[in-house]
Amino acid sequence: MPPGSSPVSDVEPWGKTDRQILRDVLSRAGLPAPDDAGLARWEREACAAYERIETQGDGAEFEAEHSATAAALTRLRDRGHLLALLTGNLEPIARRKLALRGLGDFCPRGQGGFGSDAELRPELVPIARARAGRDGAPFARGETVLIGDTPLDVKAAAADGVRAVGITGHRFSAEALREAGAVATVDELSELEAVLGAL
């Protein structure tokens, strides 16, 4: 890529999986998609690179930045909600992100869905429900709520018949998230408890 280029931003990665972003970047550059061996090699290299790039987070100051998130997740967990991470990131990268921010204990291993499980985000929702289920049956759609901050998150929930709550941010407004199908939106994680109670 030429100096000053922004290949990832150029493919609008928000809500996509890492695998999908890779394919979009390569396609935009006129390069072929990787074969299975190439994809596996890239995933190993990407995870190793992320470990080198993001190393901060062991200090209390870094964790303090995410204390509101931790408090909201603690309240939800204590009220009996089963928490699982669904993200487009490759699982080792996602786990590292959480751990560095003091949030690793909220989403247990063996649960959730990751960009290393499938290429398209809608495929991750049934994977996460299957992992959360019992006795061979997936977790019920009616008891599942996906919480996300992009229209693609919301649409992934709808593709599996699951409700979604949108979290507004600098990139996507409440209106954009509702247009994508969110049943409710919040501006802060602290509002989730009341919204989930109403649902």
C-alpha cells in the first residue's frame, strides 16, 4: 500500500469480520483472496502482530477508563444474564483486547462468536447461540439480545431472528441503528439494564 493510504478505513470495516475486511482490502488492491492455507497463515501473523502492537493495559489507569463498562457488565451478570462476546475480531485478538482493559472475566471461553469462526457476521449469531445452549439445543432466540454499535451488528441479529439493542456513538446515530432494525437504542452502557428489563 502506498504511504498515507488507509486501506482498512477505505473498505468501511465497521461491523465486518477481520476475514471479510482482509478480503475487501485485497480485492480493492486488485489482489486475489487467500486460499485456506494463506488465510490460516495471515490469521497467525495478525494475532502475533496485535500482541506486539497493543501492549498497554496492565495499569490501573487503563482499566479505570473502562470502569463504567465493567460496572455495567457486573450488574448484568449479577442479574443473571449470560454474557458472551460476539465480534468480528479473531478470537485471540478479541480476548487480548478484553484482558488489557480488565474485562476478560465477563465473557468466558467457549462462549460467543468470533471472526475466526466465520467470515460474515450474520453467521456468528447462531454460532454464539449454539455455544450458549444446553443439552444440544441452542440458546433460545427469544431469550437472546445482541448489543452492538453498528448497523451490521443489528442486521446480523435480525438475520437469526434475534432482537438487537444499538449503542449510539460518534459513527452511528440512534436513527441509523433503528433503521437497521434495533428494537431500542442507548447512549451509555449504564442504560442497558433498564432496557433489557423492559424487553
